[in-house]
Amino acid sequence: ETGVTQTPRHLVMGMTNKKSLKCEQHLGHNAMYWYKQSAKKPLELMFVYNFKEQTENNSVPSRFSPECPNSSHLFLHLHTLQPEDSALYLCASSQDPGQGYHEQYFGPGTRLTVT
Amino acid sequence: AQKITQTQPGMFVQEKEAVTLDCTYDTSDPSYGLFWYKQPSSGEMIFLIYQGSYDQQNATEGRYSLNFQKARKSANLVISASQLGDSAMYFCAMREGTNAGKSTFGDGTTLTVKP
């Protein structure tokens, strides 16, 4: 595997379900990111992890819970979501953002539909 | 105020011609980085080009160049010799100051290359 991978690619869940999105990067990066991309809004940064530590939580509702067990893996745990949470969830990684403005490498995304 | 403004929701260009996608930004920080990403219909965001605020020369990467006008706070993407595979959504993004982990994205421009 190369680059950034995300699973599942598509997910349909009810509002009472609990599910998790997984992201893995094979680029040796130290920072990982979750973004939400809705049809009518610009790309929204949700969380940033650098060296496994959360450095950014962009006022995300608690029904989204991130987890970063190591620099290569990032999870987004979902529970009691709302229909407006339906979106494309993109994971990205980069070199240490504390050491310059590095480009991000994105995964293919998980298309989430909340019914 | 929006930090990144892309005023062209959609653009059309003839194959083999050049096209300019506009991006203006707003920051009071003297240190920042500007990025362009391409998002094909498959969903994966692809990094294209980077320009640092202190860079003296405009960035170039193959057929992509960035027309950086600092005083006007604009960072337009120029694609030369357009190809059908260039049809995609294009996003301008900025990282600024010491919070280099936080990226702000514009609304995007949909480019369609006509044969």
C-alpha cells in the first residue's frame, strides 16, 4: 500500500449506530488530519494530530471522536449522528506542520450517509 | 471575512489552451503558505503547487504555475496546455503564522476542459 488509504469507502448508517472510519498513511509523516466536505460548504478541518497528540479541534461536536494510536493510523469514531453529518470525510497527512508549511496528502475519502 | 476567495464557481477551457484560476486571500500574518489542490470526481485531493509568502519567484511545477501577487494578495493558478484529464475541482488553500497545522480552503472552482 502506498500513500494514504481510507476504509470504508462508503458507509450508510442509522442515527443510532456506532461506526468508525479508518485512515492509514504509508508516507512516514508525523501529522494527520480529518476534514469534512459537504456539498454546499468548503472543506472543513475537523481535527489535527501531530506526533499522536491532538493539536486542533475545530469545534467539532462530541458525536465525532478521533483517535490516533500512532503516527500512521487515525480513526474517527461516529455515534448518534445526524442527517446533516452526511458528507465526504477526507483524511490527510503531512510532515510536521510545526516545521514549515508542508503540503498535505489526502486519502480517497469515505462517503458517509446518515439515514 | 473569508480567508480564501475563489470567485469562479465554474470555468471552461479548450483543450491545449491555457487557463487561469483565481484565488485571493486575506491574512495579517507576514508568514504564510499558499497551496493549490486538484480534486477529480473520484474524490481524492491531489497537491499541485506551493508558494511561500517569502518566496521571491513564482512557483512552477510542470504545466502548473502560480501567479503570486503579494501586494494584491492573489495567488492565481495557471494551467498551460490544458488536457482532458485536467477537468476537476480546484481548491486554493492557505496555512498561516505559527498555526501551520490549520489549513483554510476556498470554495473551489470546477474546471471543464472541452475537446
